[in-house]
Amino acid sequence: MNAPEGGHAHDHEEAHGHGHAPASFGRAFAIGIALNLGFVIVEAIFGILSNSVALLADAGHNVSDVLALAVAWLASELVKRTPTARFTYGLRGSSILAALFNAAFLLVIVGAISWEAIRRLGAPEPVAGKTVMIVAAVGIVINGLTAWLFAGGKRDINLRGAFVHMASDALASAGVVVAGFVITLSGWLWLDPVVSLIINAVIVWATWGLLRDALGMAMAAAPSRIDPAAVRAFLAGQPGVASVHDLHIWAMSTTEVALTCHLVMPGGHPGDDFLHRLAEDLADGFRIGHSTAQIEIDPACACALAPDEVV
């Protein structure tokens, strides 16, 4: 391609690799959301009736389950949306906005329940220990069943996240059962707010990671699972590549990653086969499904985007 006078010559051939949508788990998501939403309502009602902030905290935790499943379902469906002239990546980025909302909402819930738990530490109130045990035991079954629904999707990071989330929540419900049992035997009323604070700490820990990752994605950061230095080294090590600049790696959604870069190749354009192989290697080695490489063949013609600080 001839550059206009005063410009610089670039070959704008591109290497594109597109990820495929994950297998449909729509039915699993629908069943998991229905089960957990119904359990949230039951657990909240019995938490109030039994005067247990531990049950209310676990209900708040199960709200996070519903939201997490909804976000995962949304992300898996948005991958299938067709891009438009205005939304060239489709609506994939909306899954990132949903994750930001979920993180903020969960922190508000945790704050309210923690405030009540701290108040009760100073003035413990009677708790129906047997009711707490029964309701939390139901939670173990529901969370365990929901985790099982996603056991076959561990190869997809989105589905694997749903599996791990639900499996860890089954363990949290087990903690509430133990608390109810100890309260029934010992009468230690202070144990109920203590358990609720522990559950809330687990929620904050998980939510903080969600908030951090969602903020990073919203700011077009490279996903934490990808090492940009390793990607740069891989590109620089390709046959004929003298240098790499203007490298950008960012999340298109919670499941897809894009990359653009300039490759300086003084020996001339490597051909379409090189670009196609490069896209496949980036997809296989780094799970970067949408890659674009711009080839520059004249090192003497400085690219305005060559310095790393230039965007």
C-alpha cells in the first residue's frame, strides 16, 4: 500500500482470530437461578422468624449467587449477538457493566447485615437454632445441585466461575448448620452474629475480586490471566519480526479478549499464512480470540505510535 506524501508506508493486512461461543448452558442457568431465588426468599423469611442474622447473611450470600448466575448467563448469551455498524463488538461489554453493578450491590447488602451483626454482638438475642440448621441444610442441597449443573463446563472460564461460586456457597451453608447446632447445645447466642460476620467476610473477599476485575475490564486493562510481557515476547520472537510496538490487549467482554499490535518486519510482508497462523497461536496459547496485526516493512519510516507511552 502506498502511503500519502508526508505519511509512512504501512501494510494494513490483518490477522483475525475469533473465539467461538461456549456451549449453551441456558437450561442450567435457568434452573440454578430459579432454585437459588426461591431459596433466598425462604431463607430470608425464616431468618426473620428465627431472629438469625447468620441466616440473613447467608440469604445475602445467596443473592450473590443469583446475581452471579445471571451475569454469567448474560455474558454467555451476549457472545452470540451480531455486531452492528455502531456497536462493532456487539453488546459484549454490557456483561462488564453488569459485573460492576453486582459488586456494588453486594457490598451494600454486606454492609447492612454486618452493621446489625455488630450491634448484636453487644446485645445477643435469642435464636431458633434448629430452624437455622434446617434452612441452612436445604441451602447445602440447593447450592450443591446448582454446582453440579455446571460441572461439565469447567473448560469455559465463565462457567467454571459459576461452578466454583456455587460449590463454595455450599460450604458456607455448612458453616451455618454448624453454628445452629452449637447454639442449640450451648446457648452461645453470640455465635450467630460471629458466623454472620465470617460469612460476610467471605462475600467481601469474593466481591472485591469481582469489583477489581470488572473495573480493570471497564478501563480496558489486560485480563489478569494474561501476561502482557509474555505476549510481547511471543510476538517479538516470530520469524522476521524486528520489533513490536503499539501493543494493546483488552477484554471485549467477561469471556473474550482482543489484541492489536504493530510488527516491524524489514524483510517484507510475510503473507496471509503468517497472519492466520499468528492469530491461531494467540488463540491457542493465550486465549486471545480477536487479534489484529499491522505490518510495517520500513524501519526507517518512524511510526507515530511506536513509543510505549503513546496510545
